[in-house]
Amino acid sequence: MKKFVRTVLFTSLCAGFILAQPLAAPSNDPAAIEAVKQVGQDMGDAMVAGDIDKLKQIFADDWATVDSSGKIFTKESLLSDFKSGGHKLEWFENGSIDVQVFGDVAVAQGSVKEKRTDKGQDTSGQFLWMDLLRKRAANGRSCAAQAPGWLRATRPKCNHRIPPLSRR
């Protein structure tokens, strides 16, 4: 329970730092909203394919997340796990995704069903997540030219297993 509380507090703290700054009204630009949603799809596709170069483009250098056990993962540790084969995403299916865009910052939240293994153990399930994203600089220095315009700043993925829906 303590680990859960720490995870919730960390997520709230991250969101608080972003949202504490004065924000413009949310954008209703469908292109910006779809671009943010596409980052999530591209990330999952790259994880399934084991495309480390694509993952390097998607995640910010200072990206970090906390799992449900309280363990902190950085971009470097995540990429290392995928390179070594210790972590494998076999398939995923995104649920509905809600996106709010505030200038060059976006908040996305949704759900995902995943079939994955971590060090040989099945860690599959249905999860809730929230992403904080930042739009990349127009000069492209932080990414390859073919990368999407949005960079995953942080992903405090809750890793809360959603009970399976009962079948009637």
C-alpha cells in the first residue's frame, strides 16, 4: 500500500509542476490531438518491433517512470531492458485516449491492454496511464526528421491492473 501511495504522490507531483504554471486555454486542434495520440501508438509499435532507435526518438533524455512496486525506470534502463530482451512487449491495444493540449505541452490519459514479459515473467494486463508530453523544437535537434513532433516527457504509468470485464 505504501508503494501505491508513493506512486500516486509522484504522479501528482509531476502533474502539479506542469499544471502549476499559467496555461493557455486547451487547444481543440484535431491535428495536435491526433499527433499526441500517435506518439502512444508509435511507442507501442516500436516496443513490439524492438526498434530501439525509434524508442530513443520518442522518449526524452530525462524521462522516468515509477512502476507499481515503486521501482524507478529511466530512459536508459528502459532501452537497456528492451535491448537485452529482458523486457518484451508481444502485443498491445490502446483503449480510448483523452488529450488536452496547452501550447507546447500536452497531457494524455487512457488505458491499454498488453501482453508482455519482464525477465521471463508474464506481466500482461490492462493498465491505466497518463503521459506528459512536450512539443519538440522546430529545429529538429532533439529528434530525427521522421520522428513525430511530440516527445514523451514523462509517463507515470499507474500499472494498476483493471479487473477483467465479466462476460455475460
